[in-house]
Amino acid sequence: MLKMTANILRTLFSKKPTRLYPIEVRTPFEIARGKLVNEIENCNFCSICALKCPSQCISVDKKAATWTCDPFACVYCGICVEACPFKCLHQEQAQRRPAYERQILLKKGLPH
């Protein structure tokens, strides 16, 4: 018990090692890959992003001109961004905010 006393006192009077995340948000790193954004006006609905996605969180319907993404399944690897031939996908540095219920990103464009 006496061996732990120094460690306990040091921990009690030092700065907290964690932050209260939703309240205190850290600025993202310069090369951070954040939330996925689709500029639907430039999308051709070719579904290459859905085919390349390793977590299979993207689905594309060419007939209905819809693009959907499940952010809870997305691992934010950026493979879909690199594979997009029309460069309509990109990732922002900002992280997605915490959510209490499942949200699906649905984008509807003009059919080609």
C-alpha cells in the first residue's frame, strides 16, 4: 500500500489525461481523414465507390439517382475517395459528431 501512495497522490493532483469529448473538441490533425462528403451535383452514380468500399457502407442506385452511406459502418479509410473518377467524394478534416441513433446519409441527384 505504501508503494502505491506516491502514484495515487501524483494522479490526484496532476492534469486529467482525457478531455470531455463532446464539450472539448480537439482541433484535427492536418492530414486527418474526417467525415465523408459527396458533391452530388458532380456524381455520375457509377457505383465505383460502392464496389471499392471495404466496409460496404456505400450503396448507389443509378435508376433512382441516389447515393447512401452508413456512417456507423464507415471506417473512413478514404479508398472510395481515391477511386471516384469524377472526384465528387472528399473527406473533411472535421470529425462526425456523436449520435444517439443510427443516421443514414442519403443524397439524391438528377438522373443521367
